[in-house]
Amino acid sequence: MAKSNFSSAEKWLVKKIHRSIGNAPLQLVLGNGDESGASDGDRTGKVILRDRTTLLRMLLDPEVGFGDSYMEGRAEVDGDLVRCLEDVIRSMRAPQAGTWYGKMISRWLAWAQANTPRGSAKNIHTHYDMTSEFYKLWLDSRMVYTCAYFPTPSTGLEEAQLAKMDHVCRKVQLRPGEKVIEAGCGWGALAIHMAKHYGVNVRAFNISKEQIAFARERAKKEGLSRQVEFIEDDYRNISGKCDVFMSVGMLEHVGAENYKRLGRVIHRAMGDSGRGLLHFIGRNQNRLFSPWIRKRIFPGAHAPSLRQVMDIFEPSDIAVLDVENLRFHYARTLEHWLARFERSTEKVQEMFGADFVRAWRLYLAGSIAAFTTGSLQLFQVTFAGSECARIPWTRAYLYQDQQEAAAEKEPKWIRAMS
Amino acid sequence: MAKSNFSSAEKWLVKKIHRSIGNAPLQLVLGNGDESGASDGDRTGKVILRDRTTLLRMLLDPEVGFGDSYMEGRAEVDGDLVRCLEDVIRSMRAPQAGTWYGKMISRWLAWAQANTPRGSAKNIHTHYDMTSEFYKLWLDSRMVYTCAYFPTPSTGLEEAQLAKMDHVCRKVQLRPGEKVIEAGCGWGALAIHMAKHYGVNVRAFNISKEQIAFARERAKKEGLSRQVEFIEDDYRNISGKCDVFMSVGMLEHVGAENYKRLGRVIHRAMGDSGRGLLHFIGRNQNRLFSPWIRKRIFPGAHAPSLRQVMDIFEPSDIAVLDVENLRFHYARTLEHWLARFERSTEKVQEMFGADFVRAWRLYLAGSIAAFTTGSLQLFQVTFAGSECARIPWTRAYLYQDQQEAAAEKEPKWIRAMS
């Protein structure tokens, strides 16, 4: 279709697509980027639809249609990709946005990718069993694939991932000799950090074969194989007791229908006296995750509302001690990842082809936009069993200098109260 | 019945009562305190039931039966009242604890004391329109009747109430000239504090006539009548716009059935760009408030679970930024109140009689026990509209020295991000 003339019907369809994305303030253009077929609106960018297939796909489902077309190079963005996606997300908050077909696809994906034990294994394999060489290209040196914690916005990624690991360890107040169960341990960075710097014994679970193999190798190199056990198994099969239950970035893959079960697993492990932390991508409201992300990047993913997460805590009388929302920290983390990814696109293209590069660019840029606009949130929830005696008096100790912390200026405990 | 001999049937009934309070580790004794009719169990204290009426009341409903009997001097506690109540609360966590009659009374109270506009007015009048002279006897000098914030457990009550007011003001980052709406303002301490120390303009709502009159007088004395407007009206009738919506200790009186409505009130007032804070007594699970407390002290009160509270935020896409659980701070606050109350019992008895003194002793002691055992929680939830641009980068600024804060070392804002 490129370079051909566009019928007024096609121009009308472009306007229809524009309406289905809430009349976002960008230009939709047919063909090779000239103004023909452009829709109205204050523009911060230009989206170019290269052919009729793209036009039809986006008519049926603007989100998946655009995602797949962008991936295949049939749709392009002229302008800042992140800013354009932010505009679209803001505009699509309108309740009338989207199409019935898109909603149907979204629900179908939720069904087809359900997180049964077998479904989870397949979903996790898809994303995390890609070669670690790929992730090494753009993650930090410790391979932490979750939101970092930036003491200041200008902190570097390496330092921010270290700070995040310390932040969660300090939140649950790890003490030497304690037993920690970690659910969903990635390539093992946090498990190793906890063992090495906090002297705890860790049993870390993950169903990604590739990640577990990587993590075991790492523990061996660090001489921590006796202190950290990496177990290739589903969180549903976690057995044994712990003082602290830690899970950073797994809940997104659990599925809301399994939260009560996860709650039972946590309670069985930590009992009434334990404590723990969940770190996860969340939402203000219960909505399904982006269907394109689920289709192409994270099958089975769900970002829960805080209401949904209460299914984990309520039945076992677990107290929520602290919720921190770090969504801007995830946007910053993703900015670092995207910048590193862009510096490695040649290698990535050699490994997986040009479509893959474009898909992952869209995923990383779209995630930045989702966190900056508040479409996604990042929650850290600290919790404690009903008989837990290790609850800090205030949160001030979290914000003391690391130097002071090193001098073992311990927080005051509730025991000091009476 | 005192001093009479007890039948074996009565002794059997005592054991039955003991079972209905989950076999709490204390002695239940009939008569004047000798061992006759005592139940088994490791004892931390002794509960003496003086007559048959008490026995029957506690058989029907151990909680309300004991509360009313204690109030009337028909039941006594030999030993530390708070510790005994803690034991009972822990024991009554067992699902089989309580009686059908007690559960029926609890539900009946919920219905009879429903927080309709007229019901709320009546409920609030009962508790808060008692003469301020009474509350002056045992609250701090500023008359703050909500959980204080103790930087350390040994901080005094005066200082801790000041620290609490600063804590919530700093959480929402008040700036001079901003508009604040406060829902449920008590005797006006926080409204006046915000105006005086943060330079904001406050419109503060309360349906207690006595408290509003007191607060207005106070603003006048402080020369703040132009900056702080005290309005005698229901939160449902709040109109006008604000930058910050603040409510400390009102949610307990709203009733879960009205949370969606409160959410609409908040959203209407602060729009998508505002921010705010709710401070309230909460729970790990959705359970009704102590029926005796509802019957005698706080009609219509409900301490919500976090799940229930999401009704306020979710429909308007309001983001939860921070949840802090301060239950031990409420226990400490209540310890101060109880100690001061005990020093004023002669005056209280002159004002309201001996039954009133005992009822309020039980309420204060029982509340301490509820917070130390985790039967109740105290949540501060900071929130922001979907377009709010004033979200701090981290929470570190909350824990800087007051001196540093005075030197206007402002927190980093998300605007600094890009």
C-alpha cells in the first residue's frame, strides 16, 4: 500500500482507530509518513501505519494490533517512543477506549495462559529460559531483573540494585543464622546477597531451569553452596520452615486465582511468628495486564490491586506492616535497561532477529510509560505473622546512613516497649 | 450469691464460660474470690464473678456479659487488667470461641447503630459531645484523641502527639498557601497545627457540636480564624476543592458500607491531582468491632481491613503511596491515657458515677490489649490522585532531623526524575 493513494474510507478508518485509543494527542499516518490520512489532535509524535494489514489489525484491537505491527516493522513511531506511549496510556484511561475484539483477546489470553502448575512452568520457561547471555547484555552485573531502589534519581543502576537488595533485607531485619525462604529467585542475586551480607541460610525456589543452573554455579564460585540452596520447584511445593519469607518479583507470575494458596504456603513456612516481604508490580484497580505484553513477552502475567493481594494475608491473620510504592523507581530502572538494550541491539538482532529487537524495545519503553503514568505501580509489602515479636518501633532505622547501620545501630524493637 | 455455697452445676457453668473464652490462662472464680468454682488453667489473673446474674450474662455472651458486669462492679479482675485482657483476646482467636447469642447481639448492634446521616449524628453525639472537661482530664494539653507517634518508646505524650501531627503533615508534604480539607477534626488540634506551622488554609469538618464550638474558640484565641474554618457538618456534605485531603481518626466512624461514598467525596474534593492521608484503626481481617465497645463506648464503630478500605481508593484510580502500621504506638498512647485517667478517677466519678469510671477503665485497658496482641492495627495510608505530581522520590526525608527539615532540606520530587 505504501506510496499508493489512500481512499477516504481508509482515512475514515484511521480516525476510528484514533478514537479507539482515546484520541491520544499524536498523529496517525497511513503509508510512508507523509501527512495523508493523518488524524487530528495535538501531536507529540507520529505513528506510521505502513500497510492495510496494520490498519485492519489496529481496527480490531488497537493494542495487540499495534504491538504486533510494531514488532514486524509494519508500524513505526516518529518521535520519542516512551512519550508517545505515555500519551496513549493516558488517553486510553477513558472507559470507552479499546474494542470488543481486543477485550475478547485479552480474556482469551488469560484463559489460555492460566497459571496451573503446568501453565506456570510453560509461562516461566518462555521468558526466563532464554539464554542468560541475552539478559547479561542489558541487566546490571548481578543480573537483578526487578525494580531497583535509587536513593537519588541520579544513582547508577549497579548501586541501585545493591541498594534495593539492602532495602528489602533491612525491611525484614535479617539476623545472622536465620532461615530465609525465597520464592522466585531469578538468577540468585538476592539469595546470595542475603547469605553473604546478612549471614542467613537461604532456600531459594524457581521453576526456570536455566536460572537455577546459573544461580547454583554462582553460589559455588562464591563458596556459599552450603549456605544457599537453589531448588528447581514451584512455589506451591515449598516445604520446610523459615523465619523470613521473601519474594521479589514473582507475584506477577502467580495469578490472582492462586493468592490464597500462596498465602497458605507462606503461613505454613513462617508460622505465626515469622515475617516477610513481597515486592511486585501492582495496580490501583483490578485490570488485566496489557494483552500484547502477555501475548509476546510475559505469558500469564498479572499485576494485582492491593485488594487482590489481601487474599494472601487475610486468611492467616497476617498483619501488613508497611507498604511502599516505588513506581518511579521502576520507571528509572527500565530507563537504564532500555538504554543498555539499545547499545546491544546488534548483538540481540544476531541472536533473535529484528522482530525480537523491536518487540523488546516496545516492551521496555511501554513499561517505562506504564510506570510514569501510574498505569502500573510497584509495591513492597512488609508483613508479619500474628505472633511476630520482631516488629521495628518506627521506620527511621531504614533511613540511617549505611555507616551508622554498619556500626550496628539497631532499630528499637517492640520488646523495648513494655 | 456471694458467700453462699456453689452448686456443682454452677461450677460446671463456670467451666463452660471458660471454654467460650477459649480457655484463656486465667482463673474464673465464683463469689468473693476464694477458689470455689474456679476453672482450670495456668493463671495470670483471676476473674471474680460476684453473683448469678453475672454468671448467666457471661454464659449468654462472654464479651458483653463481662463488660457490663465489670462496669457494674459485679465482675472484678484480681491482677493486671491489661495482661488478663491480652490473654483473653489471644485465647478468643480460636474460631469456636464466643456464643451464638453474642454473635447475634453483635450483628443487632451493627444494624441498630448503622451510620446513616442521622445514625452517625447520634453515634458521634454519644461519645464526643460529652463535656470537653472530661477529656481534658486525661488527654494531652492539645486534646488530640488519636494514636500518637513516639519517635522512641520513652517519648512523652505531649511530644508524641506533636510528632504525630508533624508526621502526617510531612507525609502529605504541606506547602504554604495550599488548601486542606480535614474530615473529622476532633477539637481542632491538627487543623490549627497545620495552619500555624505549615501555612495552609484549612476547612475542617465535624458533626460534634461540642467539639466544633471548642475548636472555633481555640482558632479565635490563636488568631487563626481566617485561616481555619470549622464547619459543623457530615463528611458526606463536604464541598469545595482542596490540594490535600486529611482525615485522622474518622474512618472508624464511617462504616464500611459508606467507603465508596467517602471515596467519591475525596475524589471530588482533591480531583486527580490532589493527595491525602487517612489515619485509622484497622484489622487484619474483616471482623466486627468489639460488641461491648460498640454498646457502651463507640456506637457504630468499625475497624476495617485494608481490603475494605480499597473501596475508597479503587473506583477513582487513586494510588496508595504508603501504608504504615503503628499499632504499638496506639498501645503506648493508650497506656498514657489510662495512667492519666486513673489519676483523675475521683473527678470522673463525681461527674458520671462509678459505673462510668469502670466502663472507661475497661475500654482503655481493653484497647491497649487489642493493639499489643494485634487484634487491632493502626494504619496511616498516604494516597495520591492519578495525576498527582507531588510524590516524594523516597521516604528518607520523613526521617531527617527536625533541624535539617527546618533548614528546608526538601525531599527530592519525581519531577527531578526526568
